[in-house]
Amino acid sequence: MILAGGHEVVVPLAGVIDVEKECRRLQDELAGLEKQLGGLRQRLANESFLSRAKPEVVEAERVKEREWSMRQEQLAGRVRALCGA
């Protein structure tokens, strides 16, 4: 976890949580997010969508894509750290 000021806190979780179960949960969450992100990116690459949708709708989808991309990076980092993948 990264706190304000850029400090990172590492808490050993072995014995506190079921690491394998948490690893699977994170991997499932990441896979679901990647699927949703793929669909969103396809929509944003679709010229028909871009030309027909209201500009504020397109911008909202772009904001969502940026937020989901950041979340994907965070989850991927957690999976690597916890699962060693």
C-alpha cells in the first residue's frame, strides 16, 4: 500500500489470510476488469460510437478507461506481489 507522501507500507499476510484464496480472488478480479476494459477500449476505437455519441458521453468513457487502466495496473501489481506471478 502506498500512502500519502509516497511511503509504502508492507504487511506480511502469511498466517493472517489464506494467501492462495486471496491470490485467486485477485486474479479473478483482474481477469474481470481486463475483460471489461477490453470492451471499453473496443467501444472507444469504434468510429461509429465516437461520431454518434454525445461528446460528454465519449469523455466519460475516456475517463473510465483511464481509471480502469490505473486499477488494472494496481491489481496486476498486487497479484505479482502476492502470487509471485
